[in-house]
Amino acid sequence: MTDTPTPQFDRHMLEALVCPVTHAALHYDAERQELVSKTAGLAFPIHAGIPVMLIDEARQIKAD
């Protein structure tokens, strides 16, 4: 069994994507493979290089 590399997220996509809740800019967290909306307090997962922008799939984050 060979390990297939995980597709990388295209950072240029950030120019087109916004938070579905607040319409604010998103920040890419490469370590967790998430797009973070600090305004909404949500982190949207990235699976196989594709961002999942569904509110029900987002992880709630604590405000700093």
C-alpha cells in the first residue's frame, strides 16, 4: 500500500472565498488544514484540498 500525498489547498482561492456567515475574510491555517473566520469564531475544514464551507461542518473556535 502506497501513501498518496494529500492535495494542497490553493492559497489563491482565499481571494475568492469569504466566511458564509459574516462575509469577512478567511485566514488559512496550514497546520490544521482549515479556513478560519475570526469574526464568526468558526474554522472550516479542508478535505483533499477542497474547503468545506458548510456552517454545520465548521468547528467553533475560542476568541483570543
